[in-house]
Amino acid sequence: MRCAIVGDGLAGLTAYATLRHGGIEVEEIAVFGDDPDPAAAWRVRAAAIRQERMRSESDGHCAPTSFPGLAVREALRRRRLSPLLRTLADRYNPTVPDFLEHVGEVRETTGWDASHRTARIGRIRPVEGGFELDGQDVFRHVLVAPGHPGLAVPEELAGDRRTVHAYEPHGHEGRVAVVGAGMAAATEWLNALGAGASVVSVRRREPERRPLNLPRPLFTRRGLAAYHATPAAARAGLLRTWLAPSYPPGRRWDEPVEAAVRAGRFRVAALGSNGSAAGTLAEALDGADQVICATGFRRGFRHDRLLARLAAEAGLETHEDWIVLAPDATVPALTDATRTLTLAGVPAQWAFPAADTLAGAKYAARRFLDRVRRCPTP
């Protein structure tokens, strides 16, 4: 078999759909993962925070081509022009049910299930002309899309019985403390307020307000070229800055919070960078019936066993939390004219800062397909 995709989430599905669109046959691809439903993990997290709309826009989908996007699909289905008008103004965000329906269609039409193997890969070893997966199969081209390496919970809260992570199923109690200030946190503020709770927003910094996960120029060729020209130390600094908490601007987010502030049901508890300059975490949580950790995921390849082992055994170049990648998201030391190793999803941020978005999944997938096409078949 020519290609392997390690990881069966949304980034894996996007890569699979791209390969199939590029002429790679079902029997030439193996997909490894725990669940044949590519939205399984994402579905649970979206349901946990009661997400109704995507943060991504019309082209935030798993299909191999950008057009037609989800706005066009909705306009045709509902026979309305409003989705097209909203997407022209960058104000279109598909609903979660529409997105999940789209994922199901891509899964069915591409032949995903026929290529899926229920198996978790624990080791990738470079061999002549390809890569050996767990000492068994050898593939010439491998795309690794393992997803996020686990939920992040502050050490101080690990044993606190009041604590639940935002991405785990939960209800809301009377006095809720939400730790964090990004998209999940903002969603949980509204959820808790809607359930009648009072809310304390516990944060170390003020969140950025922007429509997308990262600044829009980083999704353009010019912005990406400038990023790729940045030296390693500066690039890591930029990534840390861009990965700081953010959520979209707009009345949908502001009006409920402003009303709750006036009613005495919402306040901010600021923490210093060292946990004590502006108040301690324990002080901020005093009196809370429930603590919701909207703190996202663990960061860095070292939290992923497969990537950590690969980096150590192959002696890969790394910088802080990232494996150093070429601009096309390949691992330079293990990619040549005969074989390809590409990272996709969150581990590919060194190549594409918004790698954990659907746009980032397409970025890695398309460049992976280019290399597969250029590599001669033995």
C-alpha cells in the first residue's frame, strides 16, 4: 500500500478525501485509529460545551476542494441567498448539525470505512523506501494526524472534586467558576448564565477578540510566507502569542455578559502571571460550587507518545514544544524523493500556525498529495 494516515479524526478524513480526489484508490490507503467515526472525539467536545455554530467559515469543511463551501450548500438546500451574502462579508458560520452532516457525506462518498483499520499505532520507524508501522506494514507515504494530546487541567485543580473540564459532559451548578478565557470559556459563560448560575471568569490575561482562531493574514499566502521566513526563536514566540486565548467579537457574546454584570451575576477574577500578583487561584475559586476548566489541551509533541518516541528515536530537530517541519509540513530528516512523512493537525503548527483548524488540515493534506503524486511508484 502506498499511503497511511495515522489518526482517524477530522484532519485524517480531510487528508483521505484529498488523496481520493487526487486519484489515489481506496485499496492504496490505510487509515489507523480508534473509531471509524471521524467526528467521534469532536462530537463529544462540541456537545459538552453545547456548541451551536462553528467558529470556522464557509470553507471550514473536510472536502478536498474549497468550492463549493458550506455556505453554498446551505443556500442550495434552503433556497436562500442569505448564506452567500454572509460569507461575502466573512460573517457566515455553519451550524454544528450542518457540519456533522457534511462530515458524514464525505465519509460515505470517499470510501473511508473501507480503508479504516481499528488500531492505534505506537511506533513509526523509517526503513528503506518508507516507514514501518508497529513492526508490521511498510508504507511509502505516511501522514500523522494524532489530534490533541489530552485535556489540560491545572495541577492545583487535579484533585478538586468541584472540577470538570469544559470538553467533558457536565451540567451547571449555582455558583460557577470558569478557568480560562478562550472560545470554550466564553461559550461556558453563556451556558452557565443561561442555566441561571452566577459566573466568575478566572483568567491570567485578557482574551483577544478575533473571528478566527488566528489572525486572518495567517490564512493567506503572503502572511504564511512572512511566517516561514521568521527565524526559529522568533517563530516560537509568535506561536505562543497567537495561541493565547481568543474568542469572536460581537453582540452574541457581549450582551449576555454585560446584562449579567449589571445583575451581579458575572465578574472577572484576574490572576497574575505567577499565580499571586493579582490574586491566587484558590482565592478566585473560593465559594464556587463548580469549577469548569476551559483550559483547552496539553501543548507540545512531548505529550503525544507516538510523536515523542519518533522524535527521540529518529533524532528529529525540535524547538521548544514543536517538531521542526519544512514549509510543506513534512519532517525534513525523514522525507526524500522516495518517501514522505507529514504531520497534520495540531503537531503541524510549525509549518502552518492554524494547523489545528480545517484550513490547516487542508494545507497539510494538499501538500501530502503533491508529494505522493511526484514520487514514482515502485
